[in-house]
Amino acid sequence: LFPFVNTPYNILKQEIRHSALSGVKIAYDLSLGGRYRGANAKPMGDLADRLAQFTMGMSFVVAAKSLYDQGDLTGAPPETEGERELWKIQRKQAYSIRIGGRWFDYSQIPLVGTSFAAVVGVADAWKNNPGDVGKAAEAAFTNVMGSVVDRSFMQQWSNIAGAITGVVRERSLGPVGRFPEQIATGM
């Protein structure tokens, strides 16, 4: 019914391989007789590639946290009116990275955008709800799904899904929108 269903899945799979999340799968594969036990050169080459991708993903996380702390990486707009006014004065843009004084939507940056979305989701949730791991995990998931749905190649599918489900994504909500939020809260 819907062509190119595999495209978003494959892109998300590649982005997870290049993220800090891939460390969980690597640890599993290395533990208790995982697929690298007694391995020859080919599987060990695969392990080296996966460790390199994991390291790259961790560098994205560290960079994202640093940029967030400096105010050069943003998530959702602030909830209070006073903070939103300050954002407008500072000309900040939701779900964006500041480069050379200009803001750019990071959801369009391959590999990096997903890590940035996850870090910002956790950091924003932690700032607003200190110590609430559940809120942090939900925010990370919601931001990552929103980032994927916000990709230019996914916009038409998002519009179709919105027409079918009656859920209309509003750009004013940033890349999170309502659709991924409903998925996250329904789990």
C-alpha cells in the first residue's frame, strides 16, 4: 500500500548504529558467548566497525551536550511566557543548532540530528523534572521520533498519516509535534 516503507526504517537503523545506543547491542554481543566468541578476522572486523560507529555516536552526544550547555542547541520552546519572550528577544529557534549566529534545524542533518534530538530531549526533561528518568526517556524517544518524522522525505508520509489518523502535525510545536507524542504516551 505504501511504497518506501523500508526507507525510514533503514535510515533510523543506520542512525542508531552511529549513536550511543549501539553500545547496548555491542555489549550484548560481547557478553556470555555472544557472536564474537572464538571469532575469526571477519567478525572481528565487523566489531571494529561497530566500535568506531559507537565512538562516533558518543562524540555526537558529547558535542550535543556541550552545545546545549552553551545555549547553541535548542529543544522545545520554553513553557512559561516570560522565558518564551526571552527566546524571541534572543532570536532562538526551537530544535535547532546555532552556527555562525544563525539557527538551523538539526533534524535534517544525517546521523547527527538523531543524537542531538535525544540529548536535547533528556536535557530539557531533566531541567524541567530533575531526577525523573521516565520523563527523560519519554522526551528522548519523542524527540528522536519527531526528528525522524520531520525529515524532508518523511513529510509527505507524515501528512498521509495525519489525514488517516486525524492528527495534524504543527510546525509551531517543533519536530516533536503531536504524532510521536501520542506514540510515546501510548506505550
